[in-house]
Amino acid sequence: MFAQFLRDAGELTRITDPLDAELFVSGLVGTWWNALPAGAEDADVVIGGPLVDYAARRRTPTALAFLRAMAVLGNDAQRERALAGAEALAAAGVAEPGWATALGAVTVGECWTWEDCYGDQVSVLCGFSHGGDRPAEQHSLLVLVDHNLGSLVKDATVLGDPAAVIAELRREFADEPMMTISPVSPAEVRRLVEPALAMTDMTLDPPVAEDFASHRALAHARMRALPPSPAVDPVEVAETERAALVAEFLASPEGRALPDREAAEYSARLLVDYGSDYDDGKPVRVSPTKMEIFLLDFVPSKVVLDAADREALPDVVAAWSEWAAERNGLPEPARAELTEAVAELGQHFAQAYDEGSAGPAASLLSGLEGLDGRADLQDALNRRLFAMPLTGGRVGEEDFPHLDASDPDERRMLIISEHPEYQSALDDPAFSGEIDGVNPRLHVSMHEIVASQLWDDDPPEAWVAARRLLDDGYDRHEILHHLASLVAPELHAALTERRPVDVDGYRRALSELAEHGIR
């Protein structure tokens, strides 16, 4: 496979323009980006790094040309290894490509953004050059960042002369009140785009444009060429601010017109929490797309509603949208579009909620019928989502897109799907060793025990301890390990000494963990 990659890269020795060389290798890198199945090892580790090492052992002009390009376009580890390999080949007398010296020496021109008035998406355009001032020697990088999808890059492409592109954009949006085009500093572009590229890379099967993969490596390289910008911490919306926004809405004419104040307050808090936690700390931002995701996806899949809340929610969303549109100063065409869209969405909410409850939510709610009160139901849902966040997985070579976590057998399959690195060992009855110092069967069994305790809320101290560790900043994986460390001694004693599990002692250990945290 690596030999075929280098044969394909033979074109690099015939290319004369540095941008063409970058685009060619960025396209090669794109063939393995995000190409391996969920749970598999990083393709850059499996393919990218070894390919660079392979090229470093070939004393050919094609290999050197590929390494020179990867020294600019690869990830951190690949760039370092590619540069070392290229220098060694050059020192050995292998012929350099003519574009090699110009490859990493780009200069940055003007940068612009244009954004819709809702704040759903922002497009960023930056001009670059490999040294020349003529339009033919310049190019533009166009990047689309989508805030409704977690602020990830949805598209990236290379265009021609930046001045011509900006002039065309100005003509296109000259009379468009719902779009704003503005100059922006290169450092601000890097602050906006670089984290969004990283978010795309971390997203499983991201919703990107068809040719994004072929331009992704070049986009990363261009961001590294921009001036650094101080990192901005994620926006945290404080509890006091969230409560104040709900109160402000309820006191507004739109909020006062709602008949069920209790349901209005609960629904408004859902909207504030959704915007704060899932929209980059923008609780009051509204758009047709954001309201669609909230009403038809987020609430049906993640929120338990009683009958009154379910009936009231569409009207609360409509009132909230009107209030927030006024508060944000949206232009009249945007307000009209938003009002029409939210009214249409409200008509589909009941069906979406029923379908959501018949899917993954059905297993989450299984056995919880006896719980009274909205807060208890929501806490139980949060507990089960923490215990088993997946609704499908891959075991061996087979995909299981819909598994019922309330079924112990299917729950175990979900847990196994979370550990692809252990699956071959689990399938081998003769395997009795370790993988990276871990006994796969013991590890998965411990995970299953803890997840089942959390799912069933038995003992309840397990979820209390988990919530404490969540508040302390530990992630799910770390928390499951800490809870398993309390189970392990009891399990070991039961298996090796044949003595009963000390349930009371285990519950005391969980309570101590909940009270004092990890010490």
C-alpha cells in the first residue's frame, strides 16, 4: 500500500507550482483521514506515520518530494519525522523538487468574514501567497465554521485571487440585510478556525462537504502560518446568569402571556441550559436551525417531559424566539423567517418526541415508571446516560446500530463496543494474558459491573459518588475506573476466598468517595 502511495506521488516530481504540490499531497492525506471505523486506532498512527517512515527509506526524488510536502502538511509528529527524513535524503544527493524552498514560506494577505445574522455559520476567507504579488501567484483559503454543529469546520476549499473573491462576495451580499461581511485580523482567523478544525477531527463521521478531506491538511497548514492568538477559554454561563435570563424572559410580555407559568419556567430553563452547554455559551442566540435541533432532536432524545411540559414546550419556544429576536436586534426579515419556522416546528414536536421515546429513550425510561416528579425523572435519565451513553456499536466486523441498554446482554455488547482494542482477545477462549498491562476480560467485566450498578441505581451511593467526581472535573472514563477500584477488592475476595461480598463496606466506601472526593 505504501509503495502504491509513492507511485501515485510521482506526479510531485513533475509539478512546478508549490500550491499545486500542497494540494496534491493534501489530497493524498485526505484519503486516509477519518477512513477507519469507529473505535479503530487513529489513521494517522496506522497509515500516516508509517508512510512517512517508509518514504524516508526510499532514496528517490518522489520520496524526497513527498517528505518535503509532509514536513509542511503533516501533523506534529509527521512533520518532524518528514523533515528529518527529507534532510537525510537531500544530504545523500537525492534531487530536490523545484518548489521545495517555497513550500513553507507563505505570506498572509487580507482576511475577511461573512456571517448570517442568526450566528449559525461564519465563513472565513484569507489571502495567501508564496512570494509573488501578481493575482496569478496568490490564492485564497475559504473555511466554513458551523456553530449549530458544535463549532466545527464543515467545509474548506482553495480559491483564486483573494481580491477577486472578495469583490464577488461584496456584489453577492450588497443588498442582503441578513448577512454581514467584515475585515478580520489573521490572528483572529486562527483563533476561530484552528479549534473548529480540531473539533472536526475529533467528531465521529462529521457532516463535512465532499471535498473537505482533500483540503483539510492544507487548511491546518495555513492556520499554522497565521500569527498566534491567545487561547480563549470555553464560555461558562454561571448558574446565577442562567436563572436571571429565565426570570427576564418570564417578566417580558412574551413570557407573561404564557398560561402555565411552571411549565414556562421549566421550558425556558431547558432553552437556557441548551444554549449555554451546547451552543458555545450563547443561551439567547436563536435561529430556525438552532430551534429545530432543540425541538426535534435534543429534547426528544435527552429530556424527560411530563404531560404539561410536553404540551407547553412548543408555545414557550415560540415566545422565547420572539423575545430573543427582539433582544438580539435581529432584522425584520430574520424575525419573520424565525417566527414562521418555529410555528412549523411546533407542529412536528409531538411526533418527534413520541418517536424519540420509542427509540433510545425507551430503554432509558424502562423501569422508571414509578418515579414521581420531573427532577427525579431527569436525574434518573442523566444517570443512565452517564452509565451507557451509546445506543449502538461495532463488535468484531459487525455493526449493531440499535442496542437496548436495558437488556443486560445488549448492554454488555455496548460495553464491548467501547473497547475495540480488546475484542480479538475477548473472542479467543485461549487468551489469558494482558494487553498494555490490562487483563481485557477483567477490565470489561469491571466496566459491566459498574455500569449495571449505575443503570439500576443499586446501590444508589454509586451515582452519588459519580456525581461528586463529575463536579470535581473528572471525565466518565476516569470515574468508571475509580468506581471499579472500589468494586475490585470485593470481587477479588469473593472469587479467591469464597467469602460473601461486604455490601455494607462497599457502600461505605462509595459514601466516603462522595463526601471527600479522590484523595
